[in-house]
Amino acid sequence: MTTQKIWASLDDFILPTEGRGLVGRSMANAFFFQALMEHSSYDQFHFFLANSAHQRLFVEANSAVIDRFHRKVQLFNRVDLAEQLAGTDYHVFHQSDHVHRFNELCRVRNRLGAKFPVTARIHSISYGEYMGKYLEMAHTGVTAHDAIFCSSASGKRALANCFQRVKHCAGRQPPVRLIDMPLGIGADRPALDRQDARARLGITSQVTALAFGRFSDFDKMDLFPLLQAMRRAWESGRPWRLIMAGAANSPEYLRMVELWVRAQGLEQAVTVMADPDEAAKAALFAGADFFVSVADNPQETFGLTVLEAMAHGLPILASDLDGYRDTTTADCAILVPTSWSDFDGLARIHPAMDELTFHRYMAQALEVDVAKLAAGLSLLFHDSGLRQRMGQAARQRFEEEFSHGPLIRRMETTWRDLAASFTPADREDPLNMEIFSSFGHYVTGFLAEDTFLRATSFAGEITALGSSYPLFSGMNEIIDASLVPAIINACGDGMQVKQLEHALGIASWRVRYTLLWMLKHELLERDDR
């Protein structure tokens, strides 16, 4: 076993593309990946990706980071997981979210007898299908030494409520630990000059509010209440500007927003910017005077854009919802009251609905107080001194609570504690299909270790020509093509399967796999001696 401290994952944390990938969990994961490389004390980082194509995508997407830390980063095909776990003492595996292969990784770990904790992070957690994952989590391989990092107290409470529901109905709740761990971003001050940013945006003399998110009424926030509030707060002739920018997830909704801006007579007060690139996004955050977020959807758990605004020293005007209460304080934010109700008729049919429609229904009945939102806009547009004080408080809170360096160290402390106390699961996993015993009767028989195999005349012809039999895309990840000529040569006069396994000195299942592939493609044949 290695003595190095090694962090690992089945995920890629691939950086998002510009435009629609600039928000949401993809940005949170991208920020985390960069911070991990920059601030972590781990000796190596191992990524077990789906196949070679996935590895190439990972390298292309993360080239800048990998160039700096290439000696620490190692990529493996996921099919190599068993051999790596047998020969490597991993400190922790961390997944980008708490449902994507989190349970499955815990089950594989237990089955292979490995000893490391598995951790993951929550993002949006309001999808009904996740309850099946939590039921699985309660009854399979997850242990009390695995953990889910909760970005907000509201998210943690919601997850705990879901776990209690599982326990109420199924007698057992997931044993996994729920740990407070906010998201973070880099603490470096924005490199873009404020005046240059404002000149680029054409707002050199205007007090500018920025709302950055997604143009969609299905997720995160509906911008119409903000436009209603802007209509109430707007004073003709004032040098005030609201810029609404973000990913155009719903082109139809974007058109409705643009039409409503005109219908409300707000063309001189509101700018709509769809799918800004990274340079435009940097200018928006660097040039704005304050930030607005009217999240109205239970999908929102933390609010990464609010954190980005705080990092830029912007005062916050936001809905009083979920993680915004944890991210902000009264000296850096104005929170606008929200209200909701228990729509039992909708809740009962949730399992039969598609999630986008369900969340749209939920959000359209979650009120953000328009009058108080308008009052907050008016106050921040008018009071430059207040904006300055709140902006300074926002930046200070960000540096103290959400900058990446301290957060990575905090995560490492948690990983160390989990690893030190880790105890393997002591129960069977009912979700392991045992595919070869379950489906073994489908075939005539299994390849026996005393079976004699010999090379075919066809294999001899290929070898004589210096050619090789074609491998389908991706098959090189499980078949070592260099072994094929060696097996053909060894089987010239016939050899038993067990003799080949011993002679080749690699995992016996891989030898048998290669032998059956060669039998399938007439490179070997049975010798019935």
C-alpha cells in the first residue's frame, strides 16, 4: 500500500462552457476543483473516469489547472477501480453531488473491502426522485463514517426532513453524517478595473443593480416580480439602471421578459443580457453597484451568485429564502419577505409529474413581497453611503467565511476525521445484482480453468502479416492489445486457461475476459484433447 495521502473521485468536475454553463452546480464544481488543486495538502488526486474519451474531455476542459498540477493528477479508467483499491490506500473519495454515484461508490467500496470514507455535496435537493436514493442510502452500503456536505442550514434541515420521512416509512434512516460546509469561491479581488467595466457596459454615470441568474420560470427565480418592483421604484430621469443577465435556459421566457420590459415602459431603466460570456460576466460583477436575487424556487439551496457578488464587494438585495439567510447578514444584505402555502393536492401527485412542471407550479405560488422589494431597490439606488458600507461588509464576510483557502482546509479536517474513524459496513447489500450468478444460466456454460486453448490458423495469418484484429472503440480499456500476440504465441501448441493465467501474471478475470474475446473473434479455439 502507498503511504501518500490520496484524494479520489469518480467525477470529472469539468469546467462549464460559456453562456448557459456559467451558473449552477457546474460553476460550484468548477470552483471547487480549482480550489482543491490550489489549496489542498493532498499528495495526489486520482480521477476514475468512464473511459478514455472521458479522460480526453477532462484534460481538454481542465488543461490550465492540469498543466500546473500535472504531477499530482492521475487519470484512470473506471474499470481499473478494483485493482487500484487493492493496491492503494485512499484517504477519501469525494463526489460532486450526493446522488450521482454516491451510494454506488459506497457499495463498491464495501464489496471490495476498501477502507475510506465517501463524501459528497448537496446542490438542488427538491426533486422527488431523490427519495428513492435516500431509501437506498438507508439500506445499502452507506455508513455513519460517510458524509454529505450541506451548503446551507436550510438545505441540511430539508435533507434531514427527507431522511426522517424514510425512517417513518421504512424503519431506518440513512446513517450518513450531514455536515455544514458552505460553498466558496476564490478570494482574489477582481482583476477587472471598475471604471473599465462600467465603460464597457455603457453605465459610466448610472447607479446599476445587477440580477444575474437564468432566464427561466422553471428554476431558481422568476424575474417578473423584480420588474414589477422596478416599475414601482423607478423615478423618471434618475440615472438608475437594472441589468438582468444570465443563461437563456428558456428562450420563450426570455422573450416574455423583454416584452414585459417594454410593456411596463422600462426600456430606459432595464437592460436584458442573455448568455453573457466570461468577459461580460466579469464586467457585470465588477461594474455593478449592488446585486439583486429574487430566488423563489425550492431548487435554490445556497445561491452561488450572491457569493460572487459579495466577493466583488456588492451590497445584496435578496429574497428571504433558504441559503441566503446563511450567506448574508443584516449589515451586508436586505432580505425581502417571502410566503408560501401547503398545496396538498399538488404534493400528492408529485411522483406522477415531471420535475420542471412541478417546480414551476411551486415557484409561481411562492411570493416575494413586491412592495418591500421595491422599497429595497429605492433605498439602494438613493443611498450611496449605505451601498458603500454594505459592500464593505459583504466583502469582509466573504473573506472570513467563504474564501476557498479556509474552506478547503476545513474540508480536509473533516476528511481526516472521517478517515480516522472509518469502520466498514456490516450488512449485505441487497442491490448488488450478482450478474453472473443471476444470468449465468443464459449461456451454455462457463470457460473452465482446465480448458485447453490453441491459436487458430486465422490468428497465425494475422500474426505473420504483422496485423492486429480490430478493437471496437473503448475496448482497449479492458483488453490489453499487447497481450494478444503473446497469448497467440503461447497457445501455438495448446495451453490450459489456468496455465495462461499463471504465465501472464495479471488479474485472472482480465485474462479470462481476453481469452473469451479471442475465442469470440476466432483468434483462439478450444483444443478438445
